[in-house]
Amino acid sequence: ELTTDPDPFFRASLAGVIERLGSPSGARAMVVLLADPEWNVRRSAAQALGTVGGKGEVLALIGALADKDASVRETVYAAIAAIARTPLPTFDPNGPEEARKGQIAAIRAWWERR
């Protein structure tokens, strides 16, 4: 499977190709890559999901808001906004972890009410 290729550059490039193709069929692979050990792969996957993802991928993206890398968190938030096409509750990707946990809970509750 392409998502397990040993080369992180290849995995990140795969996300870019799926995004450029605009193929929703690649969304499942991008959800898998949200858990990749490399931050750049996770960020590329989140960016691709902002283009090819749908409502079915939002819960996985909300989970990825807890990523250890701030740039990934920022990209994930943008991807959720792109899919939702409506203003989201506030999220500060650079804020303290405890504050982010509360913001993630608010985003999850907001999504589940939709």
C-alpha cells in the first residue's frame, strides 16, 4: 500500500497528488496518513482532506487537532473549515494544551450538533 511506503517524501507527495487530482476516493488514504509519524506527511494529508474530504472525514480531522505539531493543527483546522463551509468555533493551534483540549471538545460538540 502506498500509505506505508518507507519514504516520507513519497507519502507526503502522495497526499499532494490526491489533492491535485481532487479525487474523493483518496480521502480514506489521507485519513490513514493523519497518523503518520512524520509531521510533514500529516500536514500534507490534512491539506489534501480540505480539498477531497467530506463530512465522513471530519471526525478524523477533529481528532487530529490534538497533533503534537502546531503547523499540522493549523492545517487540520483549515481543512475542517473548508469541508464545513461555515464558521467554526475558535481554535488556537499555538495555545496551551489544556486550552486546546477545551477548544477541540467545543468543535467536536459543534460538529455533532450539525
